Amino acid sequence: MIPFGDRLHDAVERAGNPCVVGLDPHLALLPEEFAAARDPEAPRRERARAIGDFLCGIIDAAAGKVPAVKPQSAFFEVFGADGVAEFERVVAASKDAGLLVIGDVKRGDIGSTAAAYAQAFLRGIEGQDPRTLCDSITVNPYLGTDSVAPIIDECKGTGGGMYVLVRTSNPSSAEFQALPTGAAGAETAPLADRVAAAVDHWGQDLRGASGWSSVGAVVGATHPSELARLRRLMPNTPLLLPGYGAQGAGAADIVGGFQSGLQGALVNSSRGILFAGKQQPEKHWKDAAAGAMDAMAAELRAALLG
Amino acid sequence: MIPFGDRLHDAVERAGNPCVVGLDPHLALLPEEFAAARDPEAPRRERARAIGDFLCGIIDAAAGKVPAVKPQSAFFEVFGADGVAEFERVVAASKDAGLLVIGDVKRGDIGSTAAAYAQAFLRGIEGQDPRTLCDSITVNPYLGTDSVAPIIDECKGTGGGMYVLVRTSNPSSAEFQALPTGAAGAETAPLADRVAAAVDHWGQDLRGASGWSSVGAVVGATHPSELARLRRLMPNTPLLLPGYGAQGAGAADIVGGFQSGLQGALVNSSRGILFAGKQQPEKHWKDAAAGAMDAMAAELRAALLG
């Protein structure tokens, strides 16, 4: 059982780039071929299946090109149990394609409940097809150490990983995450830095042979100056950087998140890849997505390897 | 369309108590009758169905006794799509029984993703059976205002509600939630107080005829002194108080969360009610659960009215 931090390291080396394709199937943007997903008259199962079919096409384009995909649970949950069945299918298709799967579920709850989430996404029940399980999940830190500990335990047992939200990419993220914290009179630090220190600590026990921990952190590429500071606070922590592309960050903004060459971070793009065909009507949507992956990989390689 | 804050007010008046039954089906504690849920050889659908069957029995016992139930999503998600199908069935059974449903999902994500979660639990897709939708959901504030705004919009459109995590009941909650925050040299306040101020603000537009907002807050009953302070910071905010019973808080601890008589807060008990039969083997599990609800209601009424 190879720990997530090491599997991630190897997957990036193999792919030759640190790109993650975010599987966020916005209904309004799906190619016409999958219009059933938007059809209010279609049965729920069919609508969900159209989303899964589209994403399986994207996964097919991503195989061998990028190290990982990141399905966004919310867009599946819109279709209830039928959507979750498609989430499982998309995870299995990604595994079959040799891609690491980061389940973007942003769960966070008290002890026994956090253990149930960890089981749901990382271990599964007895006899469950391991292809339907994520390699890593995103986790919200607001509830503190005892809400993260059961997930860490599950990572130890399964070789799974987690990415803890530290500084998110959205405009309002500063509201709490950048609040100065500290006892009156003492030196202050933004809340995100306290969370980063906790993440560094949580990850110590989960460092693999590559030196990277299986406990990662989410830091928005939209905050380049903070990215470099947070990288220093979490030297063994793999970062996940959302915000590239549609959310405004470019290749120069992500450099501070890396440590040596292509290692240290994954950069996520969702809409910019999934819906690249919208800007290139002359191309098939799948070719447009593949082209967008190649362009992103080249851009990041140029920025990181010079 | 009556806003959640008003529906909650009326439901508490009707039931004559502020109890919520937390539907957290810990596998190990399920009565022998539902042992299929624990059977590693049983198909996943059957295991999930056993959990749903048990909870439908609890819902039957709760009907007319308490104003609300709070299904915990994690325990359903362990069984993937089959578990989520049971979550939908349990929500519908609760609605049919006249109970308000607080979906304990603790979601929190950036704008368009938060909108998808709000749709998933509060609005549904076109043609979806409204009985499968929650009246309110729990929400994590770590990502700030723009992560909550789409859920607020959905509450305005649907009459739904939300409970934002402010100060949770678990031991580690102090780690970040009690951190002193504020600019260097200025007066500090715990992070939870900043979140409470935001919750008060977020809820202003959603105050109903009863005066209560549809934007509520989660504050652990395990922190009685903070409860009174947070109550003052959020005068129109319905509170949801976990931590009663199995987690250690008693009736005296919850009084500070209330405002007049039975109004102002809901008190949650999960294991203490669901698995009351474990301590009373002479009773049927359903009668034991009903008895535990009656005892909790009487205890809270005595503390609040008497």
C-alpha cells in the first residue's frame, strides 16, 4: 500500500505536468450532445447519466495527459441518489484510466461522523469495488483536530490522502481566513496561517518515501503572495491550487506553490478545460478539452521548468 | 410559502418542546432486528435499506412528539448511492409525519458550487418530489459570505433555512473557533463571535413574521457560557444546540440559548434517543426511543418554563 503523497509524486513525474482536471459539470455549459442533462422532462436517472457520459469522455481525453482529476460532488448531488451513482461511475472510470481521484467533497464534522465520511470516500464498506473510492478528499478544518483525526487514521490504513482547506480561491475567502489572530498584545497571524501550521503538524505522521505527506492543503492560486508564505509554513504538504484559468490566476501566480520542478502542488482547472469547446466550435468538444489540457501543461511546464 | 424561521416557530409551539431527534444511525448500535445493516455479506442496497427501515420506525415514534428531525448525511453516504436513496426516503417519511427536516450535511463551497448544494437539498430539480427535500441544512462558514449567499438566495426562493456552524460541540472546536481575532492593538474577539456577527447580518433579510430569521446557527450545548454570549450577538437567529445527552450537556446548560419560553433554539439528541433501547432491554426499541423523547421534552420544558 503506497501512501497518497508518494503516489501523487510518481503520477506527476509520469505525466510530466502538475495539472488536475476539475470535473465540475455545469449543466448550462454541457455540449449539445448531452442536452438530456438539462431536460426538465427527462427522468432524473437519464439526466444524471448524461453528465456521467460527458465526464467519461473528458476522462478519456485526460488519460495519460494529466496526473489527476477532481470530481466536484455538489454537481452530482443535485441529482440525488442517481447523481451519486454517477459520481461512483466517474471515479471508477478515472481509476481505470490511471488517473488519481481527488474527491472534492469539502466534508468536515465531529469525530464519529468524520469517520463515516472517511469510510464513505476512502475505505468503503466490506466488498465494495475499490475503483469507486477516491484517492484523496478535500476537508474543511473549521471543527479542529478531532474532526480531522479520523480521516488521518483512515489515510494511514488505506493509503488515502486529504487536502485541507487553508486559503480558498473565492473573493470572500479573506473574510475569516485572513483575519488576524493571536492573544491581545502578542504577534498576530492570519487564521489561514494557524490552519497551515495545524496541517503541517497533522501531516507529520503521513510523510512517505518521497518526503511528501498524504495530508495536503488547498490554497487558491488567486493569492500568489500568500501562496509563497503558506508553502514555507507547510514544507512537506502537497498543495492543491484552484483558481487557475476561469477564476483569473495565470501560470506566473502558481510558481510560489511549488518546491522543485513540477513537485509540490497540483493546479486545478475546471471550466477552462471541460468547456474549451464553447470557444472553439470548429473542434469536437473532446478534442478542444484535450487541447486545453496540453496548453495548460505546456504553460505550467514553461513557468516551472523555465 | 412560509419562511423556515416561521415554520420552525410554529412547529415548536405545536409540539410544546424544542427537541430535535438526530438521525445518526451508528451501525454498531442498531437493534438486532436491523442487523442486515452490519452484515458484510449482504448487498449494499439491503444494508442501506435496513438503516432506512430503522429510522422510519424512529420517525414514526417522533411524529407529533417533537418538532424536527436531523438526518446525518455521513451515515447514509457510507452506502454510496444506495445510502443517498435511503436519505431521500427518510426525509420523505419525516415530511409525511409532519416533522421539519434539518439535513445535517455541513456543506460549504465557492459560489456556483454552493448554489448546486442549495439546489440539491432545498430546491431540487424540475419535477422532483418536494417530500425528498430538506427544510433546512447545516452550512460551514469557513469560505465566507460569497459561499453562503447562494444558499441564502435559495432560502428566499423556497422558504428553506440554514444553520451556520458557529461554535461546534466537539472538544477540538476551540482550536480555531475560540482563537482571539482582531487587528494588532485593537480589541480581540473569538473567531466564533466574528462568524456570529456575520450570521446575524446574513439573516437580516430573512426575518419572518415571528421575528425569527431563516438563517440559524449551530452552537454546542457543551459551551454554556459562550451560548449566552452568542445568543446576544444573534438576537433573531434560531440556534441549533448539539451536545445534549451522550455528548455531556444537560438541561441547565441549554437555557442560555433560548429567548422566551420554548423559542430561540432547538436541542438535538441523537444516540440518547435512537439507542435508548440498549439501556432498557425489557422494552421494544421504538418504545424506548419514544420514552427517551418524552423524558427529554419534559426535562427541557421544566428547565425553560418551570
